[in-house]
Amino acid sequence: MNQFPVIGNELQVGGRSVTELVRQAGKTPLYIYDRALMRSRVEQLRAALPERIHLHYAMKANPMPAVVQHMSTLTDGLDVASLGELQVALDTGTPARDISFAGPGKMDAELEAAVAAGVIINMESIGEAHRIAGIARELGKAARVAIRVNPDFELKGSGMKMGGGAKPFGIDAEQVPQVLAELVTLEQMDFQGFHIFWGSQNLNPESVIEAQQKTFALARTLAEHAPGPLSWLNIGGGLGIPYFPGDKALELDAIGANLAELLEQYPEFQQTEIVLELGRYLVGEAGVYVCEIIDKKTSRGETFLIANGGMHHHLSVSGNFGQVIRKNYPVCIGNRVEADEMETVSVVGPLCTPLDILASKMSLPSAGPGDLLVVFQSGAYGYTASPHLFLGHPPPHQILV
Ligand SMILES: *Cc1c(COP(=O)(O)O)cnc(C)c1O
């Protein structure tokens, strides 16, 4: 992938060759994240979007503390989804008012920590609202709350749908007026606004634009039932990154222009903080997974490279993290990016299961034991979205360069 330069036929990450970074880390497999790429991604996004849109980093995409620390300096806030993430977020020094907490099953200990810290809690049900009110009363501290809305529209086209229809996330849009009426009867509940999250991993600007238009329209309707003007409106995220042949990088210009128009069309939100929350779009392309080839063999005419890393470290490259049909991620041989001699090979991991596939029947420079397989687009939903314990190998290493 062209965001990583090649010098002397070696892939460079953060200005250093992968071979050198592997030596520095002391072992393979490892994830390498490039801080400069994260910075330039945020800068590109800010250039395309109206200044008024605040960017939050949804840290479940990559919660490595050093990455979250770095992202906290680039973005306007952090979104967390558990007590563990909340603690990492607070450790960065991000003010509590710029942290929000979503998730359908927040436990009492998590709600208590969130109220004590003073972060915005995106409430996912009326039951959760009552539990928060009870905790706030007990702590003698007002809870900053927003309603996570399960929208009455669905994302068009591809991508991961996380709103519309029956969903475990948020409160159905049509129930929101009633919940707001109930909320004003509860003490110590400081209502901030709405969180309207419709989906993720979208590569079609028209779908994103349409979803954002519907989000603003829904926010207007619901705001009529709110106790006062909204101080906060989280319009979700949803921007995707290309993974597979034929995927095209998302064009931002039309999305930014549409958001600028929406800000004008909805003067009632002039004083409202408007937040776009993104995970994978900010960090996904800034990371690679590197493992080492340890064996090479042929079986009935097919060549297999066997690597020391696989699906237990990187579930999604194996096609088992939400994909319907497995497609190859972009990969390369990091220490020999180009070669005269190419070979069609399948690269598999060390696990004793046919699911452990890194690359299926791909044409790669002829490689063997000691060479480094690099998987691109691995900065999000890699390390922490994988079943490390499966088969008892050690976890991979992670570095931020
Ligand atoms: C997972 C999630 C995100 C991040 O999604 P990406 O596809 O990584 O951008 C944002 N907001 C909420 C509520 C989420 O659950």
C-alpha cells in the first residue's frame, strides 16, 4: 500500500525498515503503528470537514495506551466502551467533558466510575437511565447523560449496520420523547443531547451523506422534546477504509460540503457541540502486522508458506471477524517488496485449524523461512479483536513508531 514507502526493496514504517524494527522489537510477530500516518490522516480529515465538527477517537479500534495517548493530542475527544477503556482515556489527560461512554451493557461499577469522572454517558435504555440516576443520587453528583438513539433509518448499501430496525444499541427513536419526559422527573441527570450512531465501515460517500442528513433531521425532531437546547450532538461515524481489491478510498470532499450545508440548515444547533466519532478511519491504515515465515512446503501442486503468526493475533485477516466471504487483505513480503521471481502461494499461520489463513493463493515475491510477511490495513480491530489464547501461543508484540 502506497502510504508506506519502499527503500532498497524494504518496506518502511515510520521512516524505518521493517527488518530493523523487527530487530528493535526483539521478536515477531508484531504490530507496528505509524504515528505520522495517524497525524496526517487527522489533518486530511480536518481539512475536508467544517471547522465546527469535533473529531472523537473511538478507541475500541485500537486501545493500545500509547496510540490512545497520541490520538488524544490529535483529536477533540475520546469515545470509550468499557471501564478499562475509560481508565486508559483518563490517563491521557483528556478532560472528562471530552470523553463519552457508549455500550449496551454498562455495569454498575462502570456507571459509577463514569459519573464520578464526569464523562458523558450515552444511555442505551430507560433501565440504564434509572440505574444512572440512582448512582448519581448516591454519589451526590449530577450525571452528564445523552440518549443514544437507535435511528428510524438504516444505512444504505454496504457497511456494518448498527442502527435502524430492532437493535440492542440505543433507544428507539420513537421511544425517545417518552424517555425525555421521564428523564426530567429524575434528579441529578444533566441532559446533554443525543448520540445517533447508524453504522460503520462505509465506502460510499452518497450513503454517508444521506445518513448524516437523516441524522440531523432526526436530531431536530427529537430536540423538540428535549428540556432545552442541545449542548451536544454526536452524529456517529461510519467512514470506512479500503481493504479488498476493488474497494476505493472514501472521497471526503462531498461529505465535508454536505456537513457545512447541514450546519447552515440547522441554526438551532449553532451552540451545540457536534461530534463525529471515528475509529478505524483514523488508525486502520496506519498499522501493519508482521510475522515471519518459518516453513515452506508443497501439497499436491500448491505451495504453502507457514508463518509464526495468524488468526489468533489477527482474526480479521483470516476472514473470521464479521466477513461473509473471505477475501485477501493486501500483503507484501516486507524485506523483499519486489522481485523478478513471483510465486503463487497460500500463507497460513501455525494453528491446527483450516481457518488460520493469512493469504490465499496470492502472487508474491518468492519467499521462504526468515522472510517477513506484512499485512496492511491492520491498525484497527487487530490486536484486541483477536483470540490470543486460542492454541496457547504467546501474544504478538505492539510498537508505535
Ligand atoms: C465501534 C464504534 C465506533 C467506531 O467504529 P469504526 O468503524 O471503528 O469507526 C464508533 N462509535 C460507536 C458507538 C461504536 O460502537
